[in-house]
Amino acid sequence: MNPSSPCEGQSPEGDPPDDWFHLSTMSLGTQGSDGSRDDPEEPEERGRLKSQLVSAWNNVKYGWSFKSKVRFSKTSPLTMLGQSYLLSHGVERECFRRAFATLLWLTYRRGFPQLDGSSLTTDSGWGCMLRSGQMLLAQGLLQHLLPPGWTWLSANHVFKDDIEVQESRSLGPEVTKKGRRKSIVSFLESRTEVTHRRVVSWFGDHPIAPFGLHQLVEQGTSSGKKAGDWYGPSIVAHILRKAVDAASAEVSNLTVYVAQDCTVYIDDVVRLCERPLSEGSTGPSPAWKSVIILVPVRLGGEVLNPTYIKCVKNLLRLECCIGIIGGKPKHSLFFVGYQDEQLLYLDPHYSQSTVDITQDNFPLESFHCKCPRKISFSRMDPSCTIGFYAKSQKEFELLCSAVSTALSSSTEKYPIFTIAEGQGQDGGQEDESDAPPNSITHILTKDKARLRRTNNSNSMDEFVLL
């Protein structure tokens, strides 16, 4: 069973207790003439020692992989980010394997440069939601910069088949697999592979990486977060928005919109995406930025409301959906699809050594996962952020139509979120730190499904359905 990550306000589950730390650091003090030992003199040194001990504990805890295969049904279609696969067919099974291995997998790392304001050189035990957010953003960037349907050419050469398909008597013989691709040498010369490597480098664990942990932690300071804290899916959405804004030199023609009060306001997105025409241009309308839309939601109270499961499935069927960051309680995951009543996910809870992305041809294998994992919908934590991507204004219009249809399919009388005409109070760019510290979101009426804030809760990430 996979280890858990911490929930907000708690130490990582399984971390060494305080008395364990006290006993350990006692032995690191200096020995006096009477044989006693003094604790390190400087509080800063004591903090550094504690950080090193906790990091060592987490590196052991999260430094192992899983060898068992995950079983998938042969009769039920498997849906992943808008595509459907029937694993009884060899060709479709191979397509799924390639598509899954193409997803960027961002996990705990150890041994990276020290994070500002701390002595931490690993995020093991606390950075799982940031890693899930990285994976969501990475999927949006791959769709933004690479051709539709692009897959990583090395997928078949690097990874073996870790999918176990359950047999079914009702089906005929399985279609024979295609042969392996020829050589991987050609991919080094491909422009798409160069772009893929560049995107991976943007998520490296180095201060220069625009979407690496160092930059995300820095962006989180305005929300009152620091290295070692636990980050909720709503705050991570705002951190990603700020990181993309700050990286306009690396990523052009892309913006991020974060929905407020469970509502995507169309006028706000249009205003954010429209760019003034360059001087002398005679085009009929302003140029348009591509957009990643992030919608923080809560799908129930303490547990997932099962009436929302159908709606979540419908959203994952959409090609414009780039995934969901959430997880199960105390355990962040990146959801990318489903089969029957189980979600398909990528898990950041695996501690790997840091890769030096400043080197030419740095290895890519550790940024891709060969092991699909599943979890029951019933175990899904209700707090999550759903992501979408639209490349053009036309795609945004199609997105609004498709998402609205998917949302209306829910049997729950209140939708997960709404897409509405008009503008929000701040254009959807409110920082989490700007919200009242005791804010909560309420759904008011069935007709408008509009939301307002009140001050009777103790969690910025909490949503209550009336």
C-alpha cells in the first residue's frame, strides 16, 4: 500500500515523532567533562539537523517502487483525457501504453539545491500536491506546444508492459501487438522531441526552472505558504497561474485562468485571452492567447458525494480536460482517467534522485511512469481542482459548450461548477491570500447556482453544498 502524505495542519503521516527527534539530536550534541551532552548551541543548527533527519526518514519511506501489475478489465473501455481504449484489442492497448507513458510524471525528489528560507533539499513527505499541480500544468503545456496525438517515441523502448488485462470468455482472441518501433535515434533529431525535453526541463528541481519546485514554493509565499507546508488544490491552482505569468519569456501565448466561487466567467476569460492587435495589423479581431482553465471545487462534505461520479467521468471524457489534482484523504494524486468505478492516476509519492536539467541530454526516463494505477471513486477526496485547455477562441467556445453539457448530466441538483456570462469581482485572478481567512462558499439557488462568500468556516479550501 502506498504511503500517505500529510493533511493541512498535520505532520506527514509516518514521520518520526518529536521524541524520536529529541533523542536523536541529543546524541549529536557536544560531550561535557561530566559525560553529559549538550544540544547544539544554535537554534538554526538544530533546525537543520531536524530537517536532515526528517528528510532521511522520508527518503527511506518513499524511496521504493511497486512491482505488482494493475489489473484492467478487458470488456470495459478505459478512458484517459478524452480518449477511449478497449484493451482487448492489441492495437488500442498499445496506443494506451504509449499515451500513458507520454504523460509527464513529477514525483518527490531528493538532493536538489536548498530551498530558500529553509534547509530542505527534498520535498518527500510534504510536496505531493505541488507535484500533482506540476503534472496538471505539464499536460497543458504538452497540448499547447506539441501536435495533437503526439506520443513520446521512447515509450515502447524504455518501458515493458506493466498492464495485466483480465481475460473474458465473451471476447474473441486478442489482436496481435504491433511490432516495436524501429530505432530511437531519430527522435533525438525530431523537433517535437526537442520540445518535449525542453518542457521536462521547465519542471526540473533547480532554481532556474520556471515551473520547478523552487519557483512554485516562491510563488506560494504570497499565499502564506513556505517550504515544508502542505498545499491544498485551490492554492496550488493560484500558484500555477502566477508561475505561468512569471514565465512569459519561456512560454509565450499562454495564460491561466482560475475560476472563482465555482464559476467560470466567460467575459473574464475573453478579457484575459484577447491580445491587442500589433500596430499596422488589419486583422478582423484581436489575437487570442491559449488558456488553461483551473476550477477548484469540492464534491461533497467529508467524503465524495456519489452523485457527482457520473459528472467527473463525463469531464474526463472531454478532449479539453487535462486532468484533476486531488487524491484521497492525506494523499495527493493526479487523476487522468477511469475504467468502470475506478479512477486512473499518476502518483507523486515516490522519492527519486534529482536530475540535473542543466546538462545536455539529461535522462528522461524518471519523468515518465510505466505503471498505471487505479483507485475506487469512493476513496476520492472531495476537494480537488479540475483543469481544461483551449488553444484558440473557437476551442474555448467549444469547451464551454462541451463542459456545460457534461455538468448538466449530474443527477445532483447543484452542479459541480458553472460556466456563466459576465464577470467576476476580480476577473478570476484573486489570490488565495486575498480571500477572508475564514471564507466559505455556498450554493444559493438551483436556478442560478451562484455563489457567495461568508465568514463562518476555518478553511479557505472548503466548500459546503446547501
